Amino acid sequence: MPAVPGNAPRRPDGAAGTGRPPAAEPGPARREPVTESGRPGPESDGTAKTERHPYDPRAWALWNRPARFVAFLFGMEALAAVIIVLAFTHSAVPGGSDWIRFAILAAGATVHIQLTQRQEERRRDRTRTVLIDLTAVWTFPATVILPLSLTLSIIALVRIQHWYIARRPAHNFVFSSITHGISGTLAYLTFTAFGPHDWGTMTGWEPVREFGVLIVTGLVFEAVQILYIGGILALGASAKPTVSSVLGNKADNLLEAITIGLGAVTAILLLIIPPMVAVMAVVTVVFNRLAEIDQLQDDVRTDPKTGVLNMRGWSESAERALSRTARSEDGLALLMIDLDHFKWINDTYGHPAGDDVLRDVAQTLDEVTRPADLVGRFGGEEFLILLPEIDESSAEQAAERVRLAIAELHIATTDKRGGKTTIAGRTTSIGAALFPRHGETLEQLLHAADAAVYEAKEGGRNQVRFARLNGRAEPPEELGGG
């Protein structure tokens, strides 16, 4: 499943089976912070401090995290350790064929990891939320065909090699590795609970039953990782956690499902035609490359500061939506959102605080819009929302909902000195344009909405204005509070 992201992945540092990222490091600095490198942080007063090795637990940024974060991490690690030890003591002793299968999976995983190392490093560096590392292709089949001792050995082999790729803080790596271990252990226990399994002699409806068992096992394998990594990401998030930031987006989860499916195929091949596993090693290398290409394409369309579409990505999607609307003769609206007095935020609190405001506003826009709506950053403090299949009345309601949602935000951030502060009571001026009344092309709609924003600002800000038609303001001319 996940790891915790490159810059910070759903697993800390690049987590489990499929692998997602570690929770972002670290929380607010203490008065005399110590960095991961063991040196005094930028807020240190410059006096001599004891320099600690980065592997020294006392130098971990973990201790700067909220108490609930630390308690969850150690509590879940302890629970996982107990379950793994109990299951291990009752597991079967490996036989000769088990060792052969172990060697094949170990070789396949090693080839995969070593041939994709550079790609993984680049993907981790670019990942902001959840990272799928694709190693479930090797760890998942181990849970369904090997004794638990060898399953855990495969997981350990994968994790040790990933240590040199991820280069995450030690506590992140330990938590991520334990998550992999408990995920594989519970998946193993689930599969064996439906046993025995003899795939070479199945007849009648038995293949259907085994297919169902594999699905259930895969769901357990994934669900455990969601619980561990999703929980730690939610508790460690500096901003309000969202479904996508904790569980990953639709593309992330589809990639993970495909990876577990490939793991099931690997298990079947290993039992029936072992040499064919070599093909899976090639497939995983190619698949890893395709995942990187998909990520690169997404990066080109996404604004790195806010996570919503950038102007290029938004324009491409908006043009397609406009073409569909023109053919279907449905309604469509465009909202331009301009944050009032944004320069004052930067001047008063500093640009990092301004960035926090932009991120929270973008997240709020994503929450208060429909899945089919397109949210993008126009530039600076301006955002765009394209609302397909909507009438004028609903567009008015949507614009007012956006205005009120932004006004109600309480954004936790820092001031110029790095102290904690909260920004609240911010207002926004919104301009709205309707297709085809105010324009039949995207450019015309943008010009109309932009002119409406200026009218909203000149009218006192903190309001919604609809574009004019033939020089006349259309009702309702003004919505919301002034």
C-alpha cells in the first residue's frame, strides 16, 4: 500500500507491501530544536549544543510531534509486535519446496528493487502524499504460499533494500517496516484460515472459491496498512487531513489494487510454472516506469503549492468540459475566486503563512465542490472553478457556499518569528460567468468572470457578482455579505 511522501508517504517513509509514504517530518520546533542531523535548528540561539548522531534516538524529530502521534505510533508498533510473535511461534516449519519458492521470490524482488532504484528515488522526491512502491508483487504472494517465517523474511529483505532508497528517519523506517510485517502476518493468517489450498487439483467451483479467498486476503493486506499508515498520517498532518491526503487519490488506490492483483498472479505462477516468475520481474520494472510517467504527467498538470490543477491542467480539462456542454446544451458556470487583501497576510505574517492560506483555501474548494467540478489555481491568490451541468440558481448557491466556507476558515500557521498563530475571518470576492450567456469560449468566460471580480472588489469585497451582459448587470447583481 502506501509509504509517507517523498518530501515528508500512506506509510511512513514508503510504507507497506504496495508501499506508501511516511508521515511528514517534523512538527513545530521547540525552543532549542535539534534537527535530524543532530545539529541545532535554525532557531537555536547559537550557543554550544551537544551534537548527536542522526541515529541517536534523542535526535529524532519524532519527539517534536504531538503526544497523540507518538502514542499511536508506539501503541500500534507494540500491538503489531505481539501479533507477529504469537503467529510466528505457531507457524509451520519450511520444507524444501518452500525454500525454493522463497529463493525465487527473493531473487525477483531484488531484481525489481535494484533495477528501479533511481525511478523510486525520483518518485519519492516528487510524491506529496501517498506513494505506492509496487513491492506487493513479491510480498503478497509470499503471504499465500510460504510459511510465515519465510513471508517475514521476504518482507525483511525488501525493507532492508528500501532503507538505502528511502533514506527516511529511523523511526519512520521502523514503523513502516512493522506495518509491512503486521500486514503480511494478518494476510497470512486470513489465507490459512480458509485452508487447505491445493491449486493444482481444483475442480468445479473450487477455482471461484479460491479467487474469493484471494480477494479477501488482499483486502486484509490492504486494510491493515490503511489503519496503520492512514492513522499516523492523519495524526501527523499539520493541516486538516483529507481523504486524499490520508488514503491517496483514485489513481493511487487503483495502482495499489493492480499491484496486489499482480502479486496474486505471481503466486499462481510460482506454484504452477515457477520459471514464469521471471516474466513478472520484467513486468514490475516496466510497470514501475509507467507509474513514474503517470506521476510526471500529473506533476505537469498540478500546482505544487496547493495540489489543485495548475492553469495548464485546468484549461485542458475545462476545454473538454466546455465542448461536452456545447454538444449537450447543458448549463455551465465559471467562478473566479480572488482572496481579499492577500498581500496583507504576506506582509503581516510572512510568505510561509500566505502559502498555508493558499493550501487551506485550495483544500476547502475541493471539499465544497462536486467530484465533476474542476478546481484550479489561476495564479497568485486567485482560483478558478468550472461547474458543468449546472443552472443559474445552483451556480449562485455554489458561489455563495464557497464564499462562506472560506470566511469560516481558521488556518493554523506561523508568524514571521516562527511562532504559532491562526488566521481567520478572511474574505473573498467571487466573479461568476454562465455559458453561453456570458461567453461561448473559455477565454470569453474568463474575461467575463474576471470583470465580475473587479466589480465585487469595487462594491466592497466579500461578495459574489455575476458578469454583465451588454453592459447591464444581470440579477442577482450581488450575493452574500459586504
